[in-house]
Amino acid sequence: MGTKDKEGFLKQFIVYALLICIGFIYLYPILHMLSTSFMTLDDLLDSSINWLPSSLNFSNYRQAAGSMDYWKSLVMSVIIAGVPTICNLISCSIIGYGLARFNFPGKMICMGIIIISYILPSQVTMIPTYVLYSNLKILNTLWAFVLPAIVGQGINAPIFILIFWQFFRQIPKVLIEASKIDGAGYFESFYKVALPSGKPAFVTVALFSFVWYWNESYLTNIYVHGIGTSSTWTSLVIQVQNFATNYSTYSSTAVSGATSLNESINMSGTMLSILPLLILYLILQKQFVESIDRAGITGE
């Protein structure tokens, strides 16, 4: 087990064994998906082939991308997830800063409403929300996601407000007071002092918000894409949800012909839908980890 100053072999073995097991649980579905997506139909029927395909069959990805109208759906997915995320960053940061730095009557009531609105599942308020959006004539448009985000009511916005609230509380008050002595107003103090110090919170909220909007298929299908309508808005997650129907239409109209739908093509379509998020995480991994570490600073 080692000593107080030096870890022993048994303790390190237990820690690394647990980390490897937990990591394998998370990586196994992705590795299985990636391996299966490159298999041919013969590889799927061959019981001796489990992980390594006999050859890399890129035609699965070509056919899956064609049936999903991949590039168009990718652009729409980025817009559907990116625009509300930007609105969430602006509105939630302002609300969080106001709750952290100002005392006013009913402040605790507002905090309680924010927490309750986060606890309530979206399915409970889905029908009145749908009626409200219908009256505002923003159904089947991007405004169904953008407008709530502008007023701090986007998807999981309450947790973003609490993140900003907790972080802005940790900024030393002397910095805000020094800016006021220099003649800065409330907005200028927020813009020049709080925002530069709040980079960790912004990175965390931006990544969480983008991923949640990207993966949200139920609300996107109801409010933006529309059920049984001819809305032009779609996303990669919705394309994967309707993959069998879309592939049937694609295979009947493909110029070069397409193979019958199988597990490899299904896995290829799913892999294409999560690939942008994997790339985004690899790019922002360092900044995200640093933001989590820096979010733990203490203030007055």
C-alpha cells in the first residue's frame, strides 16, 4: 500500500485497474460502432470476424452520408445548436451576474423559481409551451429555440444561470469596487471586469449548451423540425432517427446503386452524427479541463 509520501504498487494497481475498467465501459460502444461501420455484409455474416474488418469499406459512410444529406444537415445542426448557445451565454451571464452582485426584494424567490424550473421536466410544460409558440407563430422555425434563449429560458438555462451565479460570486469585490472608483458604471464593470474573469464559466456553459442542443431530438422534432409538416429545418440527430426511411428513399433514387440497409450502414450514420462533437471535444478538451480547474478559485 506504500507510505504517506509514496504510493505503493497495490494502491496504484487498484486505481489504474478501476480507471481502465471505467474507461472501457465508455469507450466500448464507440469502438464497436467504429469497427462495425467499416465492415462489409460478408464480414457481418462471418462469425469469425468480431472487431477487425477484412477491409475498410468506406462505401458505408458514402451511402449513409448521401441518405442523410449530410452536409446540409450538418450546417443546420450547427445553426440550431450554435445560435441558441450564443444567446444562452449572453442572457444567462447577465442574469447570473445580477443575482451574484445585487441584492433586491424577492431575490430568493427568483432563485427558487430558477431551481424549480430546472427540476421540472420539459414534458410537463410541453403542451402549454407548444400552444404559446403556436400563438407567437414561431413553430417550425429557429425562433422556437432562439427566443427562449434570449430571455434566459433556453434548454437547461437554469443550470447555466447557477453556474454563472456561482462563478461571479467568487470574483473579489475589490475589483468591482476599484472599477467603480475609476468611474465605471454597472454595465462597464460587468463588461470590463467580470467577463474577462469569467472565461472558465463561459467555456463550460458553451460546451454543455452546444452538446445539449445538438443531442436534443425530441424538442427539435416538435418545435423546430415539425411533426407532419414541410419545415426545412432538420438536424443530424433527426436524420439518424429517421435513418431507415431516408435510406429507403435514397437507395431507390441513387444513381450508382446502393446496397440494402444493414448494421454497418446504420453504424456509419450514427458515427457521422457524433463525429462533429468528438472533434469539438478534442479541440476544446484542454480549455474545458482548465476552465473546470480555474472555476474553483476563491474570492472574498
